[in-house]
Amino acid sequence: MERTVDFYTQTLGLNLIKKIALPDGGQHFFFDIGNGDALAFFWFPQAPEASPGIASVRPDAFQTGNIVTAHASLNHLAFNVPVEKLEEYREKLLEKGVQVTPILHHADVPSGYVPERDESTFISSFYFFDPDGILLEFAANIVKANCL
């Protein structure tokens, strides 16, 4: 839990807004991610080891391109960021020693990406892992989507 709290507060700059002690010695904790939303984590003293490639993306995904995870698992978590801040946030993470991907321009093309942002781009983003192996994405919506 300490490693997770340190990364999300010190590296990403989120505020830890609540910790709850669970009856079995576990903990449930929440980070403010803006707009009244929170990111929540659990820590259990008797939890099994992580299962990369099943419950999460394998740590070698940047080298292999293999991002497959089991159904109903968390493949990755995307944070919506302003497009004008994307490069700045990427540089700040690099300065803090976090391995990040290049900025990718997601588009409706067979490869899923275009080399430069153009009229087919709907999201520009980059990916990185937290210290527990959760794949994260800072994503800038280029085209505003209507949601439920």
C-alpha cells in the first residue's frame, strides 16, 4: 500500500482523500481524480500474488506489444487530460524515472494509430505502469464523445 500511495500522490500528484481499515486487516483507500471522481484501491494482507498476463497487462508489454488480459480484468485505466498538457505530463513522468510510451494518436485505421495527429485521430495518449504493474494511460480526447 505504501508504494501505491507514494506513486499516486508523489508521482502523479493525486490527493489521498480517505483510508478505511477493513476488519481482516486490509485497507481500502481513495484518491481524488477530479470532477468529483475517485480512484479506489484495496490492500489485503492475505491476497495472492499478481497475475500479469491474466488479471493485468504483462510488464514487458512495451517491448512485445502483447496487451492481452483475461475477460473481466482491468486491462488499463485511462485518465482524461487536456491535449495541451499531454507532452508536459509525459516529460514530467520521464523526469521522475517512469517509463512511458511515445504519444500515440489513436485513429480509425487498420493499425489503430497514425504517426501524427490528423482528422482521423480521436484520442492522443501515452501509456505507463504504476509500481504495482497496473497499466495507466493519459488520454486527451480530440473528438468529444457522447456518453450514457
